[in-house]
Amino acid sequence: VEGSRLMPQVTKELGVKYINNGSLVVGFTEEDRKTVEELYERGTANGVENLEVIDSYAFSGCSYLSETSIPSKVTSIGASAFYGCTNLTKVTFAYGMTKVPSYICYGATALTTVVYEKGLPTSAEEGETQEEETLITEIGNYAFNGCSSLVEAPLPEKVQIIGSYAFQGCSKIEKL
């Protein structure tokens, strides 16, 4: 924890680019929820700053939400967080996320654009040139199902799993 706090200052002094990309834990079941709660409690007890949890259905049905960007400090986001947000037009997933939760934007009929932020991997060897990338490896079941206005949701290169019916009903999609 102390090393994480010191990293921005140390990299500045060394003239090295530093991106705090955070981490994201996604849970789909009640057992997963317990694990997330345990991780949150341990992190808090160890002095980890800026831990945040977005519960399942947190913004479900919110008709006033038109655009959202999930910040990198979010450590967990539950399934169906933006379920039925009928005026949501754009959602941005922060660098550091590895999974798009199931049902996250199910039925967000105005959603036109999905963005996966890119960042530089922290595993670069000294002098090695690396391209920015996203860390998304999985898109959950029904994630964008019923998003009938969705035009653009380019799949990140690292995606290995696309859940059942993830893009069903996305009849206007032009770029995947």
C-alpha cells in the first residue's frame, strides 16, 4: 500500500510516465458478492485509498442518465448496473477493467457508443516500446442485449469470452 502511494512521486522524480490504472473486480453471484465485500474490507483495513463498489442495479431504470464513464477507482461493478437506462447514449469503461458485467446495459435503448479506455501495461521492460491496450477479456451474458440504437462497440483485442446474447437486438451495430 505504501509503495502505491509513493509511486507517482518516484516516477515523477525518475522522469518515467506513470498511469494509475486501478483495478476492477466483477461479481455475478451471491458468493462473488461476499468475496467482493471481503476484498473491500481487507483493502480498507490495509489503508488502500479510493475503493469504491457499484452494486448490482445501482442505476437501473435511471431515465436521467445520458452518459457515464466508470472511473478507474471503481473496484467492483455489479451486474445490471445500468439496466433499462433508456436515455443512456454512451458508456465508457476505464482502463483496468477486465470484465464487462452481465446485463450491465440491458435494454438501454438509446445507447449508441461503448468505449473501452486504453492504457499502457505496467509490465514494460526498460526501453521497450508498448502500445496502449484495454484489459477487457470478457463481455458478460446479455451485457448489451436490447440496445437497439447501438452503432459502435469495437471489441478489445484481448476479449476471449462473449457471453450468451451479449449483443442480441443490436440491429444498428456497424462496428464490433
